[in-house]
Amino acid sequence: MDLLRALGDPVRWSIVRQLCAVDELPCSTLEHTLNVSKPTISYHTKILIQAGLMYLRKEGRNNFYTLRPEALHALLEAISVLAPDIAPVDGGVLKFPAATGRGHGQAMTDHAAHPVAVGAEHVPVVTTW
């Protein structure tokens, strides 16, 4: 799936996360927030555009990016078909079925890059909705 490949790179994931926080993101912002060169930013944004995750608007020499939320919603729907027992709940909480070994319906919350403690183990969790 092109969407999953596009989201699989840490630089592209960072771009999408930044886009989720704003209506429109200027390329100049990415130049300051990402630790990569301008050609690398161009390469990664091109992949995200081709995957249908964002739009590009050009104004003179400036590029502005906008997230396509319908693409993320379609991805979430596709994932819910593959894993119907894992569902988002209010506030970005995930509920897992008993079969995952995390306890029946036990909730896990996203704490950015910090793993969530489940029993004696630490499980990394990423939610974007």
C-alpha cells in the first residue's frame, strides 16, 4: 500500500505530524524543523504527494503543503478491516482485545515517544487520530 510505505519513513512521518497541527505548512518551516537538506525535503514531500497524503500549492518560489485528511481516514478504515478488534477511542486511547495479551479491553494512551507500561513490559504506542 503506497500510504503505508509513505508513512514508513521517519522524515515523512515527521512531515505528516507537522501537517496535522496546521492548516497549511510552508516548506521553509520544514527546512527549520527537519534535520535534512532541501533536496531531501523535496524528495520526501514528492513521495507524500504521490501517495495522496498531501496537496502542494505554489506561490512564486514558495511551496505550501496541506494534509489530505480523507487519505488518512481511508487508511484508518483499511486498517480497521485488517484489525477490527483494535479501535480508537476518545482522546487517542487504543483498546485491545484480550487475545493481544494486554488484558481484556485494557486501554493504552499515547505519550509521544514514551512507551506505555503494561504490566512489567513497556509497549511503544503511536496514535494519530
